[in-house]
Amino acid sequence: MNESFSKWNIRNAIFRGLHSEPGISNNLAVLIGIFTGLTIVAYDLCLKYAESVFWNGLEPSGQYYVILIPAVGGLFVGLVTHYQKSLKRCNVAEVIEGTALHGGRIRIREAFREVFLSIVSIATGGSVGKEAPGILAGAGIGTIFAKTMNAPDNRYRIFLGCGASGGIAAAFNAPLAGVVFVVEVILGELETRTFIPIVISSVFATLVANLIFEVRPINVSYYGLVDPVRESGLYLVLGILCGIASVVIIRTLYIVHDLFRTIPVHPAFKPAIGGLIVGFIGYFYPQVRGIGYNVISEVLANNFTLQLLLILLVLKILAFSFTIGSGNAGGSIIPSLFVGAMLGGAYGTVVHQIFPASTAVAGAYALVGMAATLAGTARAPLTAMLILFELTMDYNLILPLMFACVVSNSIANGLHEESIFTEVLKRRGFTIRRGKEINVMESMLVSGNMVTGVHTLSMNDTAKDLLELMQSSRHAGFPVLDENKRLRGIVTLEDMREKVNYGELDTKISEIATLDPVVAYPDESLDVVLKRLAMMDIGRLPVVSRTDETKLLGIITRSDVVKSYNKEIVKSVHEKDTKNKEIDKNR
């Protein structure tokens, strides 16, 4: 009797566990992982077939017609996006935006169209990676499951994260990196209810991809620390260089992007122009075309000269920027790894020539450079460490790898606030940190909310002039300027009450005003200004130039900050509600 009762309790507990909310999420995570893995396998097969169509029987270099192949791919991408104007472009930034602002929703059709376009871009020689299409495909599959289940917002986010982690895991054969990428870059949180399903999905996506493709890590020679003391300093320098290179990649990409937005050419032909430039670069240096795994392997095997490494370092940044900046499709993770390999290889070649007995060969520095550059561009140091570890299965350089990644991430953060993914969101007015939009006032600047047509008084004006200006303007405080129109102070109704006796209206403003006032700068956020106003218990701040604090640019008051905040909140709520309705309608 007791035994049967115990079995019944066990069965009942298992049933309840499987049908609880965490149990349902975990079960569906298995399916999302399997379908994502199958999708990545199908993607790779389609990519190989497309490459054979475009390049089969053609010499990869030495023939002028190879210049035109990336342009043909770009023309196809441009025409498709032009004639499907109702569908917007989609990338990792849109996945981050969907998670942070739209309850984990993305447009499924836009995501899978971008996956298709990336096949064309990469197959024709576009200098991009395949990991972004993997993330989009996985996120799209997760969204399909969430929509089918009519899931609430929190489960949309979980399923989207499951798909994204599976996409990275299957594409790189890196389940740990897939999980950490979603936590670091997309969701920005580490909670049991989200973490466990993401791990499950990542594992099953990797198992499916390996079962069919048998993906193997990149083969590298044994690399270790030859002289831990001296090489630690050398890897520190490499981390700094990689942080700088990361910022160069980001800024070059968006400079090219802005350039293509301004050139007077029909939008359908802009990706073709970018492809033509990439084709021209690839004619002389075919190593920059396509994904470039084979080139990275050659660098890790120490088969490139210093001159070639430096040339490919520069040309890869340009080729990647012109591919994405012109409107072609693809990812940025593998290009970051490529640039890091070239930079690390070149750096390693130099230091090994200077210190041959106490340093590893160039391949070791190339390996560390790969991770450090990715850490700087994606602002995901843990992901960068794990991707390199899982790609190479080499633990010997884990300490300098961690050191260089942290240094690169810090340098890149100091030089450029946004990652390669969030820069585009910042340009749209969204400041997203840890998977959430930060305080609205932190993303609003004084320059866009101050009053520029400012009423002012001079040092020689009187209390009578102040009183008349208050009555005519209905303001209670004004900047005070000297005879050269330079800011000297500020005068308020409170100053007049404290310093002017009844009937003494001929008192000079110079005797009443508060000299050397607290000021604001146009590049400061409203959050900073509001805290300053509260701390000083004042109602307004003159806005001045950072280079010349006597040059008055405007004024901002406590009421200006509150009005701007309320207006932005109403606008943001309306936009999010409209966007969510559009996403639900168009999925």
C-alpha cells in the first residue's frame, strides 16, 4: 500500500513539474533548440550551394570578373529590400530592441528575409559573418513558438533567448558561448527561470548541428605562456590595441553607413556599390572576401608575413564596413575575430622578433587578439573568452585571454560608449543597458531641451529693471551678463527678496546677483541636471559651453526638465504600443 502510494506521489510530482510554467518553458526549449539546430544546418547547406553557384569553375583571383560577383549579390539584396518596402531590415540590434522594448517580440518575416539575404551576401563574397543570421533564425523560431502558445511577454523573452542562444551555439559549436551571449548582450539578466531554458536550447541546438555536420573546433598548435611575467605585460598592451581596434571597427562601419545614406543614388543600387568596392578589394586580396575561417586558421598556424597581416587588418575593416554599411546582410562577430587575428598576429610577430626566447610565436597572440577584439566590439568579454575556448578547445592561454578581453572591453567602453549592436539603437533614441531601456532622462540631453531665446540682465541694470522683466516675461530668474555679453552670474526673485529692501529699486544687479553660478552643459543628460538642481535647491541653470564657461548658450529650468520628461514618456508609451500592435499584426 505504502509503495503504491509513493509511486503515485512520484508520478503526480513529475506531472505537476512538467505542466508548471518552468516545466513548459523547459520542454519547449528542447523543441526550439532542435528546430534552431536544423535551421542552422539547412542554412549552411544553402550557403555552400549558393557559393558553388556563384564561384564554381571561376578562379577566385586574377580575373577581372570576380570584382562584379559581390556587386551582383548587392544588387539582388538592394532590389529585394526595395520591392519589399513594407518589411524593415533586421539584425541583432532589432533582437535587442525587441527584447528590451517590445516584450520579446520581433517580426518573423523580417528576420527570415534577412537570413535569406545573408546567404546571398556571403555567397557572393560579402565580408561578413554568419552568426547574426543564426541569431535571427533562432529568435524567429522562438517567436513562432511564443506566438503559437499565445504566450505572455515574459515567455516571449525566454523563447526568443532560447532561439538566439541556439543560433550562436549551432553556428560556432559553442553552447556555453551561446548561453552567455544571450545573457550578456540580449537579455542582460541571469535568472533561473530564463537561464535554464536557454541552456537547454543551446545544448540541443549544438547536438543537432554536430549530429549532422560533425563540426570540429579550429585546430591550433600548443600555445602557452613562455615567460608569464614578461608576457603578461605584452598581453596587456595587446588588450589595449584590441580595444582601440574595436572602436575603429565600430566607427568606420557607421561612417560608411552615414556616407551611403547621403550619396545621391537610388537605395536599390547602394548595396551593389558596396559590393563593387568589396569586389575591387577582393580582387587584390581575396582573403577578405566571405567569412574567412580558412584565413584565420592560416594566421593561427603562423603562415602569414607581417606585411600581409597589416594589409589584411586594414582591408578587412574596410571590406566589412562597405558590405554592411551599404546595406548588405550579415554579422559582425566573425569579422571582429578576423581583425583580431590579424592584429594579434602582427603584434605577436613583432614581439617575438624582439623577445624570441621569452615569448610565444605569433599564433598565440593572434588567438588572444581574436577574443579581445570581439570583447571590444560586442562588449561581451565572457562570450569572447568562451567562443575562443570552445572553437579551439585549448585551455593553455585562458589567463592571458581573460586578461586581454577585460582590458579591451574597458578601453573600448572608455573610447566609445556603445557596442557595435547598440550604436544603431542609440541613433534611434534608445539607450539600452542590461537588456532594458535605461532612465529616459539619462538618454535626453540638455541641448535638445534648453531654452535658447534667453532674457538677460546686465551688471549695470537695477532692481527695477529686474522687477519689470519678471512681470513682462513671467519668469523668476535670469542670467546676468557683463558689458562683453559674457556670463557673470544669475539673479532670481529669491535674491531680490533677500538683498533688496522695500523701495530700494535703484540697487544695482551686480549687488544682488549670485556670481559664478552653478551651470549646465549642452552634452549633459537631464538626469544629471535634475540631480544638480535638487542638490543645490535651485530652480534653473545657465547652459554654457564646455570650452568657455562665460559663453551663454541657453537656460534650463526644473519645469523644463519635467515637461520634457512627461512628453517623452507619453511619446514612448504611444510608440511602444503602436509598435507592439504592428508586430502582432505583421508576424
